[in-house]
Amino acid sequence: MTCENGRYGALDIGTVTCRLLVADVEGGSLTEVAKEYAITDLGVGVDAAGRLSEEAMGRVLTCVDRYGEVLARCDTPDHPLRRLIAVATSAARDAANADEFAARLAERGVTLTVIPGEKEAALTFAGASADFPDENLLVVDIGGGSTELIAGRAGAAPVASHSFNVGCRRLTERFLRDDPPAPDALAAARAWARETMAPYFEALAEDGFAIDRVVAVAGTATSVVAIREALAVYDSSRVHGAQVTAPELRAMGERLAAVPLEERRATVGLDPKRAGVIVAGLVILEEVLALAGADGYTASESDILRGMIWEAAKGCA
């Protein structure tokens, strides 16, 4: 299917973050025009209450209002914005009042689609796999409420994908309530993540799929690189494509788990608003690498946002 050239916008409202990408599609290539990111914590309390809180929805709506200004600047006579695609993921999937949230976005001219985990996984694979032609990939996307695992050969459809209700916000609220987290709580969180995801890897092995590379997208994976490189100012060029070894990841997880939240917030390279869930994110990522038998991962900033842009350009979104 051919792509329709033009300018498109993608809005991803996740459990922890709210992100925007505006990009031009032309001749099968994608060029970023604007990219915005904010931690809005839509999913705070959803695992226990089953509802989006008024405060959390308000944070996201304030962020979307700001993004509207970005979109207006990008929508020019020479490059009109053909379409804005907006999706919500795990927190909205779990919330009984997701329709109310969607209605409030509609008042702002944003049509929200709450996508199932399988769709989220497919879009993420489409965005992340383009940089690694002819490789067998495992793409891992650790969100606040869920983790998507997608295996396949770059350039082809995924061979196995699953969305697990194992996310850094959910894991934190269920297990890591102490500050800093207690060792037995960390062990329980690790065991739960491992046991939940293990059948996926067992099935991959039975099918004979050999993983050439683990590609990790989203904030946990990119934060590891930013912390390692002590990036006081985030630099995408130093994060995208960076290699992280399993021992590096484990050492960072142990270090951050051993200190209280306030000290984690002061970590150079870590967004202070992510400090409350980073330990859980690292636990999940460590377990994915162990289950995959991988000695490390490649960090990627080509994720669901790019997959959404490609789908919009193909008229599929």
C-alpha cells in the first residue's frame, strides 16, 4: 500500500506520558517536524480504582491544550496538517470512565481511539523495526500500565505479539510502596513480571524464532542511556541506537532501588517525574532480557508515534 505524502500528527496518551509527533511523509521517508513529551500520569490509581481521576484527566487536558498550540504552528499554508491521530493505551483501556475522558478531548477537537494491546504492539513494531533491516527483532515497549512484546523480522509483519498488564506504574502501585523499595517487595515484583511473561518466550522458542536483537523503546529504556551518559539536557542523537548491556542495566537498577525517591529525582539524566516508577521499569526490562537470553538491548526512539504516522499516511489508522 502506498503512502499519501503530507504532514501528519500523532498523539499518544499513555499511562505515564503524553507525547506528540508531527512529521512529513514523502517518498517513503519520514521527517520529524515537531516532537513534544510530558509526564502526565494519567494512570495514577487506575489499577486499584478502575477509573481515571479528575486530577489525572486534568493534567492530560492541560497538556493537550499546549500541544494544540504546537499543532497550530505546524499547520501552515505550504504544509497543511492532513490528519491528527490520537490514541490512548493501558490506563484508558482499564478505566470505566474512558468515554468521559474521550468526550472531553472531543470538545478540544481531538478524536481519541482507545486501542487494544495487540494494536499498540503492531504500531510499535512498525515504528521500531525500520532501522534494523533483515534482523529478527524482539521489540519491547514498557509503559505505565502494560508492556508490549513484539517479535518478528524487520520489514515483515510480527510473528508473535502480546500486551501484558505489567507496566512500571502498575508494578510500583502493587509492589513497591516503600521508599526505597524493600528487598522482598522487589523480589516479588521481579517474580510476578517473570512468571507473567515467561509463556511468551517459551512459545517463541517452541516456534524456533531466534532473536538477533532486542530493541527497547519508551521512557524506561531511553532513561537508562540518559542516566549512563549523564545527560543534563536530553540529546536524542546520543540515545537513539545506543547499546546497553545487561550488567549495566542490572547495576543501574540496584543503585536506583537502594536510594530514596528524593535522591532518585536528583539523578542526572532522569526526568524527576519518572523517578517514582523508574525502578519498576528497570525490573521489567531486566526480566525481559533474562527471558530472551539477551546480553543487552538497543535503545530506540522510533516507536508507536512513528507507527501511527505511517498508518495515517497509508490511510489505515
